[in-house]
Amino acid sequence: MKNLNKILCIAAVLLAAVIVLPAVSYAQEDVSFSDLREELNNMNLTSGEKYFEMDEARRYAILMLYTIEGVNVSSDVKQFVFSVKDFLDTFESAYRKSKTGSVSDHRENIPRGSDMKRMALSLNPYKNNPQVKDYAQVTTIVDDLNFVVKRFLDDEGAYFEEKAEYENITPIKLWHLEDSASAYVESENNAKIDEVNEKHDELKSEFTKEMEAAGMEKSDADLLLNKSDELKDSQNILDLFSAFISSTQARLKYADIEKVYIGHNLDSAGCAENMKCAHEYYETFLDAGNKKAYSSEISDSLMGVILKYLAIIAFIILVLLFIFKRSYSSYKADINDSKLGVELGLDKFK
């Protein structure tokens, strides 16, 4: 029964493909060259303001359509023009996001640029296609589209490089550099890849080293705080002293951790508002601050208890000293009286 259902599902998918694919083909066939030319004429390519290749490719595609006779034209020719139009639409959408979009929009433009790069590369065979290559505009159009994608990706790489330059939150700065390098990799700009990777690796090495040290410091501080928390209610003065020392050491370690995090601006609103930064760093910073405050509470509380113990011990010592002093004074007086009696010969009358 399961196999039968599986076979029926596969058959349904294949039937849908048979129905849909011709429909797409027919939809393209239903569009006349004059209609396609009009669509290209009416395209509002704001990207042409920055990327002249876009306007040039569009104009050359229109010119190509003017030279085409509507009859006996191969499907390859029409498919080429449709592919060019699809590319122009896709690029325009990506450009508008890069012009007015957020950082996340720019980040999405990197894989989008990679897709456009594949779209442009897929047009390269048309330069040697017997049915298409005779149109003089084809080579220029294909070269323009391949070149404009690389320029676009270079610009995205420069965008993230600039964002990194003015970013003071270290992990976000590193992520910007990684995005910049990714864009340059797609644009095949080897010089910029090396430059950005060098900046990234140097900063990453320093940051990683400090974060690892802070992580070890926090582990030690947590152990000390747990120890002091377990001993703080003991009736044994030695345990209280141990708890006080542990809580004090923990507080100092948490303070050092805070300094490291503040040094990389991980305490800032910018980190708190960035989901990734908040999860990986800001929450740890808050945890260290809360535990520092708690260890300070334990230290202050134990200081009061220990001072009371010390006051009692000091009082007992003073009492003992007083008793000792009185006993010693009485003993010394007796000795002195005894010596005086010897000197006066009084001891003979005993």
C-alpha cells in the first residue's frame, strides 16, 4: 500500500511537470517580439544611474529585437532575450535593496549576487550558439551582465568593509569583515580578499585570545562564588573566613571579565540589540555583572559577621589580658614583699 501511494505521488509530480512546463513555454511563445521590446522599453532601471552596463544591455537587447523578424526565429533567440530580461529584473531588485535597505538586506545581496553571477555565466554559451551568435549585440550584452555582477559584488564588499571600519563592537566588526570577504570572493577580487582577510584574522586572533582568557576567568569565578555560597551560613569561623576570601576573589575576577567585555563594547546597546551579539556576548556580560553584585553582597555580609566575631575575640583577649595582668601584678607584689622580708630578716620570725 505504501509503495502504491509512493508511485501515485511520483506520477502526480511528473504529470504536474508535464502540464506546467509546456505552459511556461507557451507563455513565452505567446509573447510577441514587439511586446517583449515594449516591456524592455518600459523598464525603469534605477540601477542604470550607477551601473551603465544595465542600460547598455537593455538598449542592446531592444536593438536586437528590432532586427529580429517575427517568423522562423529559433527558440534559442527568444530564450536568450527572456533570460536577459529576467536578469535585468533580478539585478534591479537587488540594487534597490542595496540602495535603501538595512544591513541584513545587504547581507542577503551576497548570495543573491552569487545567483546573478550564475545567471550571467549561463548566457556565455549563447556567444557561440549558431542560432544566436550572428546578432552583433549578443557578445556585448553577455559581457556587460557578467561584468556588472562583479561590480555589484565589489560594491557590497566595500559596503561591509566600510561598516567594519566604523564599527566599535568587535564581534560585529568581525562579522562585517567576513561578509565583505564573502562578497569579494564572489566578485573574484583577490587583492581585496587578502586585504580584508588580513584585517579579520589579526582582530580575530586578539579577540579570541581575550575571550578565552575571560572564559577561564569566569569558570574560576563561578567555582569561587559557589564555594562562598555554600559556606556563608556556616557557624564555623574558619568556614566564614574561607567564604569571605572566596567571594572577594570571585568579585575581583568578575570585575576583570567586565573590563574585557567593556573593552570590546560588548556592554553596549548595539550588542544588546543585535540578536547574535546579545546571545553570544551581552548575556554573558550581564551574568558576570549580576554575579559580581552577588559576590559583593556575600563579602559585605560576611565582613559584618566576621567583625562581630573579631570583636568578641578581641574582648575575650582583653579580659584575659586584664586577668593575666592582675594576676601577674599580684604575683610580682608577692615576690617583692618576699624579697623585702628577706632583706629585713623578717623571715626568721616565721
